Amino acid sequence: MRGLDLKQDELFSYTTLEQRIPNDHPLRPLRRLVDTVLASMDRDFDGLYSRRGRASIAPERL
């Protein structure tokens, strides 16, 4: 069973990672590309997980 993508934005920090990284940073376009590819593979990832047991962390979050 895949777990939900829950974020703990409030834990020890008052700014998000998005706020800390400049908009013109070279990794930003790569991040958008990778997020799109992983989102298109979501159904494939779902098939790899059991429907029983404790929820796991999704591979795109690791």
C-alpha cells in the first residue's frame, strides 16, 4: 500500500525549500521534468505495492 504524500512544512522551519532555492537555479527545470516523468509512472508504481500492510514512502519522495 502506498502512503500519502504528507509534508511536514512546520517542523523546525518557517520557510519552505521552494522559498530557499532561487527561481533561476539550474535544478528547477530538471525538477519539473523529473516530477512530470514520475507522475506519468504513478500507475506503474501503484502496481508494485501490496494492498495490505503499512503504507510505504513513494519512490518519487525517496
